[in-house]
Amino acid sequence: MAAGKKEKEKEKKLVAVIAGTVFRDPGFALAGVEVELVEVRTDGKKPKSLKFVTDGRGEFSFYLPAKEQKYKVKAAAKGLQPEEKETTATPGARMDVFFTLKPATP
């Protein structure tokens, strides 16, 4: 019984991390990009969403509860085409997502 309790406590300490970098074509890091993380829900409940603005090196990170969950990650900046990717958060793991935003077509 005690072993099961320890496992649950260990699971609580594990977080899932979705992190990455946003670049602009032709490969320079892009600061100030809004990155949105949205849960992919199949149960009809309203999906939760988190937002982050990339730092000076174009990097972002989301620390999430220790449960496996699918997410859509969207990156958008003025004058550039938005991009969206899907990933799965896994407890105790880091999932890297990279974007290369191209100029918006007029």
C-alpha cells in the first residue's frame, strides 16, 4: 500500500513541458511572438488555453500538469503567416516544438 502512495506522490512531482523556439524565414529567432497552447478535447468540454510571448531568443515554454494530454500549439506575429502544430504532453518529458513563420502574402 505504501509503495502505491509513493508512486502517486512521484507522479504529482512530474510535470510535462512543451517548449520550443519561433524563427522567421530564413532562420533568425523571433522575439515577441504570441504562442498559444490549446487542449485538444474530445469530451465536449471547453478546452483550456494558455498564452506566452517569446523571449529575446524566440523561446517559449509551458509547464503542464502531470497527465498525458494532446495540445495544439499556435504561433502568430504581425506581418507573418500563423503556424499551428499538434503535440502530446507526457508527464516527466519535454516536448520540443519549432516554428518557422513566413511573411504573410498580401
